[in-house]
Amino acid sequence: MGHYKSNLRDIEFNLFEVLGRQDILGKRPFDEVDEDTARDMLAEVNRLAVGPLAEPFADADRNPPAFDPATGTVTMPESFRKAYQALVHAGWLRPHVPPETGGTPRPESLDWAGAGLFVRLGLSGSSSPAGKRTRARSSSRRSLASTASRRSRTASA
């Protein structure tokens, strides 16, 4: 068990007591997801959040992602990669797949509730795809890298 203690009870309270999501679940357009299914989904997300996703916290904190501006790569700890793969395998990173391509329509409030469990984990590098060595492809990342490089050269001069 990791460091993270979620509060699934509060999330369910907000979804079902405050927002009344059970009133729209099980009916068009959310007819494939009833209240029990929604609660099961949240329980599974919670299991991931307090288990495999929380386990690499200390390792990722002590060995943070390292960006190499010369090569444009990011190196992630192996423990983070495994946690990220568990998240990918669970399918929670693709919640808004349209029904015509095999997705299940559900209220965005349910997706946000599940995503909130992951965000609160504080995973370093959570924005890095696949948690492995990746090329910085976006121009903004290249700009940040070149700015950092210029600053280090200026500081050392």
C-alpha cells in the first residue's frame, strides 16, 4: 500500500447526493451505465489510485524525471513507468471514446471524479506519455529547452 489515502466516500456523496447523478444514469444517453456500474467504476479507480499508482511515489520523488536538453529526451524511473502502464491498461486515459467506435457514454462528472483520484496522487511526470524516454516533440517544449540551455550558458559565462 502506498502513501495515498483517497476519500471515495466524499466523491460518491458529491456525485450521488449533491449532483444527483443517479437520476440520469441508466437512461439515454447514459443507458449503459447505471448507478451500480458507476460506483463499481469509481471503486476500481480507487483501487488503482491507492495501490499500483501510489506505490512509486517515494521512488519518483527521490528520482524525478530528468530532461536532457541536448537530446530532447526525458528519463523516468522504472517504477513510474510500471504505474503509468497500469493506468493505461485500466483504460481510464481514454474515457471519452465515442460510442460509434466502442466507447460507453457517461456523464463527464463521473470522468472528472475518477480523474480527481489520479490527480491527487501527485505523480511526478504525470504529463509524460508512457513514462519512458520520449522525444520532446512540441515546439513549446523545444522553446523551454532552448531557453533553459541559454540560461545555463549565460550563468556559466
